[in-house]
Amino acid sequence: MADTESLRQIAHSRAPLSTWLGVMLLFALFGIIVLAVIGPMPRGTDYEKTRAKKRMETLKTVREDAEKSLTTYAWVDKNKGVVRIPISRAMELTTAELAKQKPAPAGPIATPQAQSPAPPAPGASPKPGAAQPASSPSTSAPAASASSPAAQTAASPPPAAQSAPSASTSPAPSTTP
């Protein structure tokens, strides 16, 4: 019987009441913290309307400044004598200056020369009827220049000299049966 009596005392004691009160205080504290964080934040469309007004005013002033700088005269650097002129006047001056200039003639278009066949290996004997290089100190130098486009353009004569192609500049391919 002692067990049932001790259970009644625990059930009727103040511990469950204080626990309930503690939980309620924690909820209240949480609510106060939430209000403190969310309270100062702007709510509703009023805040967005004021931000939109500020953005529109800023955009308007930027456009006015741009319009002013594009349509008025002003000093950029007075000591150096640099001025800003309206864009329409600058376009008129530029077109008048370009109209006075004569167009430059275009130069001849340089065409790439035909690639010569690769020279034979250093130890191999040349085939009969094959074209021999005219004057080459070593056989590795022509192979390097034939494979590099930069070397070809460096070795090619200037465009004025290429006006009349000659047969001696490129070796004639030989046909062997």
C-alpha cells in the first residue's frame, strides 16, 4: 500500500505545475525573441514602394547626367585644353574629316606558295628523276621550314614581289612510272 500512497503524493505534488509553468515561459521567451527579430523588418508593399521610388529617382538622375554630358560643351581638362563636345557635333566633325581623306588602295593579296615534297632522309639515296633542292646546307633545315607556316611566311618575298608568279619559285612535280 505504500506504493499507491507515494504515487498519489507524486501526482498531487507541485512538480508537474512548475514543469508546465516552465514550458509556458520557454514558449513566451521564444515568442519574444521571434518578435524582436521580425519586428523591425519592413512589412507590406509600403517598403517595396519606397525602394522602387528611390530606384526610379536614381535612374532618372543617371539618365539626366548622361543626357547632359552627351549634349553640352564642357571642359574635361582646362590645362591640357581638352573639352567635351555634343555627340552630334562630334559625329559631324568626324564624317567631314573622313570625307576629306582619300581611300587607300588595297595591296595585292598574297597567296600561299605550293608545298614542296619533303626532302629524302639523310642516309637515303635520292630516287632517279626526283627534284633535288638547289642549295641546302643541311637536309633538316628545309624539312623544318616546310612544316612551319610561320617559316613559310618569313621565307616568302614581300607582296609587291609576288605580283607575277614565276615557274622557278616552285619545283615542278615529277611523275615517275
